[in-house]
Amino acid sequence: MLQNLLFIFTTAFASFAFAHENVLVQSPGASPIEFEKALHETKTWTSYVDLQVSRIQKNIRQEDKVLSLSEKLQSSPTDLRNTLDQMQSESALTETSLHFLRDLSEKVLAGTMNPSDTTYYKSLFCKASGVSSDAIPSECGSRKVDLAVIHRQWPLAQVLMIENKRVNLEETSPQIPVNVSYHWTLLSNSQKVISFYGTYEQFLQQHFVSENLVDGTCEGFSSSIDDFEVSAKAIVFFSKDCTKALIEPDHKSSFAVWFEENKTWVYPVGAVLLGGAILSAQGKNIVIDKP
């Protein structure tokens, strides 16, 4: 428990203290063309969409869990399914995770198992193969993801993530293996992230409501961003003549206000916790008194 708390706190602390790129967020009324132009002209900015894509595609903790499955290959295929189901539902699978799961499913399928397990691991093999490459194995059924339908249903979305695979909604509709659950993520530079886990058919049945990241104008705005890392680095783009830092005296998020009011003890405690994490890794103990 203490190790998990140390990981969470030190990760957040390090993200705040050592972040180099600002995150450009688009106000709802801003021109998308001017937004993209400003983004390309300023090398120290990354878009909100690109930040979210990077987070989805890089998940070291997940990959560690997936790779640890090699220790459970002696378990029965049925017992292993429970662990695999939990991992798949927790978060979008990275490229590394998909490659490993494809290899794992092939090895399991080479053994003897009941029909239900055979169907399960064939589906896992198809999913891992179909997402991690453009070539879906011939033994896997496939269907088209209709991007036009998705764009009509969620017109403010700019990018669709299928697990870790980025698909711009203006692209040609991709093919995916059928009868498989995926992590579907809709991303926009002006809207909150929308996520869903399920089949393609279940995804299309959802009625998500888009929520602006920022409301208002250059003269005055409010934010619904509750993400610490984004709030600390966000620049709001209103027009080519107006960009403003999200955290300003009149526009701080509740977390930013709390951080500002308590930074006299947060920084020292953060440093101590960071040291504690290092000492813990060396097999040493550390006692931290509540400030």
C-alpha cells in the first residue's frame, strides 16, 4: 500500500516539477486552422490530443503486468482467462502488450483445452493481431469501422483510439476483427476525453455527451479540466492574437488553488517521499510524519 502511494505521489510530483512542454487546449470558438498553425509554429507546445495519445500508447505499469503473465503459463487456460479479462478491461493495450498477448495466445492454443477456451484465445489472438498490424489474419472475421457514422454521432471528436491505435476521423475506415471488445477513446483538443470498453456494436449504441474543456472568451473563461498534469501546463488558444495560461489568478483549478496554498509543505514532503521511494527500492525503511 505504501509503495503504491509513493508511486502515485512521486509520479504526480515529478510530472509537475519537471514538465517541459505546455499543452495547447482549444477554446470551443477558436478556429481549428489557426490552432493547428499556432501549434506547429511553437515547438514547446503539444496538443491536448497528442498528450492523451501519448498516455494511451505508453503504459509501463500495464506492460509489466502483461509480461508477468509468462510466469502463469503453467496455469490452466480457464484460470488464466480471469487475469486476462481484468487486464484488458482496465486500460487500452499498448503495442508491447498486444504483441505479447498475441504470442501468449498462440502458445496456449497449441495445447489442449475445452471449446470455450479455444474460442476465447482465438478471439484474443485475432484482437492482438488485428490492432497491432494492418493485416488481419485470414482465420479472423473482420468488419469496417465506419468513421463517417462515428463522426456524425460525435461531430466534435477529432481522433478515435482503438486500443493504442490512432485513427484520424478523416481517414479511410479501418477493418477490425469481429466479436471482440476494445477500448474506444474519442479525443478532441476542445472536449473532455470519452472512453468506452466493449464491442463495436456496443460502442455505437452509446449516447455520450461532449463537455468543453474551457468555456468563455479571452476576456474571461472557466475550465472543467480536473487533470493535474494538464492544468499545470495548459495554454488556452482563443485566437492567433490571444492565448492564456489556464492557471492564472482568476482562473485556477481547485487543485491548483490547493497546491498553491499548501506548497510550503507539499514540496518538502514530495522530496521526502521521492527519497523514500528510492530508499525503499534499496530495501531500507523510512518513516514520514504527517505535516
